[in-house]
Amino acid sequence: MVIGYWLLVIGHWSLVIGTNDKQQTTNDKQQTTNNKQQTTNNQQQTTNNKQQTTNDKQQTTNNKRQTTNNKQQTTLLLMSEIVIIIAAVIISWILFTWLIKVVKASIATAIILTIIVLLLQLVFGVDTAELWREINQLPQTLWQIVN
């Protein structure tokens, strides 16, 4: 019985070996398919990484443009502020010089009037009340002269 079993095993040994070979081939094919799938996945990941790198570069370019635009806007704001400050200084200077001229003219006029009134009082003995009366009647006097 042992000899028959061995003969049976030896007789079917090629089937056992062939089945193992087929199983090994199937495993190899499955491994090859898995390797191809992994390669495809790696290629897809590489493509995604390249796309992400491109997106990052575009974002960096956009950030640089935005920074440039911000700098230009800041420069424009600074320039407009400088122009406004210069205009304010010029206007202030003009008003100040006008005010000085008005004050000078007022002081000069006041001094001249004071000198005239003092001369009238000292030289001719004219009282200030008399002077004011004449000043008030001046329009009537001129009207009478014209008519």
C-alpha cells in the first residue's frame, strides 16, 4: 500500500509541480500588475506634485505682483501726501505774508494818523472833538461843494 501511494504521488507529481508553477505564474502576474499599478500611482503622484509646484509658482508670482501693486499704491499715496503738504505750506506762507503786509499797512496808517492828530493839536491847537465833528460833517461838506 505504501508503494502504491508513492506511485500515486510520483505519478501525479507533475500535476502537483505544474499546479505550483501555475500558481507561481499567477502570483508573478499579479505582482507585475501590482507593480504596474504602483508605477501608475507614482506617475500620478509625480504629475500631482508637478501641478502643485506650478500652482505654487503661480501663487508666488501673484504674490509678487500684489506686493508690487501695494508698493506702487503706497508710493502714490506718499506722493499725493507730499504734494498736499507742499501745497499747504505754500498756502500758509502766502496767507502769512499777506497778514504781515496788512498788519504793516495798518500800523503805518495808525502811526501816520497819530502824527497828524498830534501835529494838529500841537501846532494849530485843534481839539480831537473838533476834528471828529469835521470828519463827521465831511460828506455833507463835499456834497455842498459838488452841487
